[in-house]
Amino acid sequence: MLVSSAVFRLKIRKALTTSKDVGMQTKLIARISTGTIGLAVLLLVGCSPGAPGSESARDAASYAGKAVDEAGQALNEQADAAAGKVQTAASRLDNKIDRAAGSVQQGIADATISSKVKALLIGDPLVQGKLIDVESKAGVVSLEGVVENNRARYRAVEDARAVEGVVEVVDRLTVKQ
């Protein structure tokens, strides 16, 4: 449980000023836990107004309150630094996810382009594209294989260029001898 220094000081002040039995010494024990650091402050003071040492008890309580403030400030700084590191790591992870998603989308687009080009080549009676391998990377389509003549070669390249998403066609076709 984290107790703020203001609450801590109020509890100490109340204990110092409200003791009903002037002759009796009261002990105040406050434990302040600050999360993972586990800092604990134990304060034992005499609380009777007018009792010997009550001024020094007030001084000790004031000093303890300042120490709690400093510890709280240090913890806030550490929490801010940790939050900054988490935010940086989250941003890096987002970038990696975006790149991976982009790669997957490009892979799907390339597979779609290759399939459309292959279907078009197979369906073209002049090309008869069963013997043509089609690959696509970032919209660049590579055609490799054997065709019957130059007209079929030219048509295969034109068929590939006609598919949406194709940015370039690399012709590695050979004409049957």
C-alpha cells in the first residue's frame, strides 16, 4: 500500500497533537511500501504534548515527511523512465508488426498476380502457357519457359502486362527450335 507523504504527515501531526493521556508515551508505527523497491520507513516517536522530547519527535516527523517526499519523487522519476522505455518498445513492436503485415500483403498480391498471369497464359490459344513458369515479386513478373514462336512470346509478355498490379515484365522465354 502506497501512502502519500501528505497523508503520512497528517497522521503523524494528529498523533502528536491529540494524545489524551499526557503522561503516556505512544508509539506511532507507519509502514510505507513503495512497490517493487519495497522501501519501508518505520518511525517511532513520543507523541505526548509537552512530554520531554516531543519537539524532537516533531522534528523527526518533519524529517521523515521530507524523506518520504524525496522517495516518492525518486519513484515517480523511475516510473516515468520505465513508462518511456515501455512506450519505445511498444512503438518498435508496432513498426515490426506493420512491416510484417506489409510483407504478407505484398506476398498475397504477388501470388494473386502470378495466378492471374498464369491463368491468362494458359487460356490464350496462341501462347498455350502450360510450359511457362510465372513468378511475381513486388509487381515485377518474370516469365520463363518455352513457346512455339515469336508471336507467342510477344503475346505472353502482352498478356502479363495486361494484368492489374503488374509494374514490369521480365521476359526469359525461349522460342522452340
